[in-house]
Amino acid sequence: MLHYLLSFLAGYLIGSIPTAFLVVKHKAGIDIQQAGSGKVGAFNTFSVTRSKFLGILVGVLDALKGFAVVWIALHLLGEPFWVGAAGIIGAIAGHTYSPWLNFKGGRGLATTAGGMFGIGVSYTIVWCLSWLVFNRWKKDIVKANVISTLFTPIVLSIVPQAWLDVLMFSQTTAEEYRIFAWAISVVLLLSHKDVILGLLTKKWNSESR
């Protein structure tokens, strides 16, 4: 149990590094929390600065936070899969509720992608393909985020185990990976709770008219 707690805390500390805030403040002199959506992530970095380079840079740095946690847990320390999984959840929590930003932050998508690259890329591949389809359909990036996050664990639950095994980078079973896919989607949906509540409120108001 101690290893899980330490992995989570280490992930939280690494994930809490406010990369978007630091990059945008240094390069553009802007407090990203006071601009655009206020979220401290890659997409808002691009929205605020209109720089694709800075947006990609922040996305890569955020992804590296997640990857670093998993790599340390699974490859450097040789800990079990679920210890690394606890680290990913910690990294997302740190990114979303950073103590350096009064417990605010981003949504954790890039950090999740980086962490999953250290375990197995099935989740990231399915999520990205789903996002491309849903974003083209809805023409709304944040809605596509939510729908893809819901859709991905469903797909991973029904695809053949062999597909997951081919894209696995850690010593874990397909069943464990599927369980974690559901867990990670729940965590990501919590980081989108403002969007989900907004959509539900809008629907409720329209139906009440």
C-alpha cells in the first residue's frame, strides 16, 4: 500500500508542474489563467498565443510528465503495473489541481497520453481516432474530448485481447488494462465536469421551455 501512495504522491508532484503557465508567462508575458478558457494546457496555450509551436511544446511537456512517472515506477523501480497506474492518476490530479496555481490547472489529456505511452498505447490511439471523428461531427473540441473519453473504454472492452497485447509496453494483462481504461476515463471526465454540467444544464433548460 505504501508503494501505491508514494507513486501517487510522486505523480502528483510531477504532474503539478504548471508547464503551460510557465511557458506562456515566459514567452508571451500572459497569465494563461486569465486568458482564453483559463485552463492551463496545450489547447489554451495555442488559443491565447496563437502559436502552434508553443501549443505543441506545452502538449509534449505535459505528456512527458505522465510518461516520466510511469517510466520511473515500472522501468526504473520495477514496480507492478498498478503502482505505475497510481502514478498516472496522481499526475493527472496534480496537473488538474496544481498547488502552485491555487489548485487549478488543465484537463490532463496530454498527461494521460504520455502516461499511457509508458503502459500501452491502445487507449491513446482509440481516443485520438475517436476525437478526430467526433470533433469533425460536433465541430467542438471540448465536446469531442468528453465523448471520446466515454467512448474509448467501451471500444477497448470489446476489441480482441490480441490487439491490446500487441500495443502493450508493460507487464500487465489485457483485463487489467481494460479496468484501468475505465478508471482513467472517470478521472478525465471529472476534469471535464464543468463542461458536462454546462451541457446538462443547457439541455435541461431547452427541454423546460
